[in-house]
Amino acid sequence: MDKKLLMVINEQKSAIKVPMILKEESQRFTKLLFKAFFDSDTNTEEAFTVLEPLFIALRDIACPKTKGKPCKRWTDFLTNIPDLYCSLKKDAEAILNNDPAAKSLEEIYMAYPGFFAISIYRMARIFHNLKLPIIPRLMTEYAHQITGIDIHPGATIGNSFFIDHGTGVVIGETTEIHDNVKIYQGVTLGALIVRKQDQFTKRHPTIKNNVTIYANATILGGDTVIGENSVIGGNTWLTTSVPKNSTVIHNHKVEIYSKKTQAK
């Protein structure tokens, strides 16, 4: 092989320092934590015994400068577990209470892509709040690969969140979703204008309590607020705020052509 090409590749790898083991181990951590919560065949205590050194290894790979220092400790992660577990139970119950097709919590834990994506988001959110780099994105991208649901770990999501079907859902970094919100497949909560200089500003919408957003609706902009108890219809495009208790629909135009018109 061309030695010059090898040198260029190795220089690039040395400059960026991307150990792929971080991606693989992030996924392993994610899967094991999910099993520790919801798989009856997984011994929870044993799982957490494995998760602790795995957390430390992830931390040290992502933050090599802090290796061996008392920074981002396992106990920092562990203190979030009770709230995380309670939040996930509320999410599962929201699905069971709102989806006529849901027959049991067991079905939701095993078969609902929306619940899986929300679970991984909430796990990744802990890493995000601990300011550990890369790992949160690797976790949510793992869920994205499996479910088609893309939730940025920087998004803020309240209790009892329900994503039905889910394929094609996109929730941007600075999105704020309050409690008891339901969204369907293809919904985008995104930025109105995508510019690098806006990376530290609120670019994505705020969704207040008890809002339902139907399939393929697009809601854009950091100043856009959807008021509580509102219903956003399918295929709706919104870049301005909506007051509480509103119903927003996409108007379809139906034209019926006569045979005479078609002949022309």
C-alpha cells in the first residue's frame, strides 16, 4: 500500500483521536442499563456491578485528561437512578393509558420503539448533565439507529412523554417539552434557521403541558411556543406560537374534476 497515503491517514487519526471502542462500549452500557431496569432475566445487582467499571472506562476514554481523578464519579451517575427509573415508569404508563393498542406494560417495555428511544434519551441526559462529552450523542444515536427516532440529549423533556409509532421523529437540542405531551411519527421539533453562530442560543420550540402533535407536523424556531392543551394536526407547518387550548389543522383543498374538464 502507498506509504504516503498511510502517513496521511495516520496523521489524521492522531489529530482527531476517535477511539471506536467508545461507541461500542457506550452501546453496551446502554443495553445493559435498559436490561437492568426492565428485563426479568437480568439480575439488577449484578448488572450494576458490571455497569460501574464500564461507566469509569467510558469516562476515562471520553475525558482522558481527568483519568484517575475524582471527576464524574460513578456515584454522581448513581444518584440519578431513582428519578430516572420513576420517569421511565411514568412514560410507560402514559403509553398504556393513551394507546388503545397497548395491552400491557410488558408489551411496551419490549415492543414499543417510542419507549425505547425515550428511555435511552433519559439515560443519555444524565451523561449530558454531567458534562461528559460524546457519550450522550453516542447513546441517543444508538436509539436513532434502531428506532428511527432522533432525540438530542440536550433537549429538556418533562414527565409522561409519549411517542407513538415514532419513525422519523426529530427533537432538536434546545427543545423544551413539558409534561403529558404526545407526539406521533414524522414530527419535527427543529430550528427555523440553521447557522453555526446560533449554537449557544435557543433554536428549537417549546411545547407546553398536555399538547398532542399529530403525524408529520413540523414546528420550528426557538421563539415558537405551543400553548398547553393544544392539538397540532398532521402535516402542519408552524413557525409562530400558538395560544393555549388551540387546535391547528392543515387545510386540504379538494377539487373534483368532471369528465368534460378532464377531456380538455
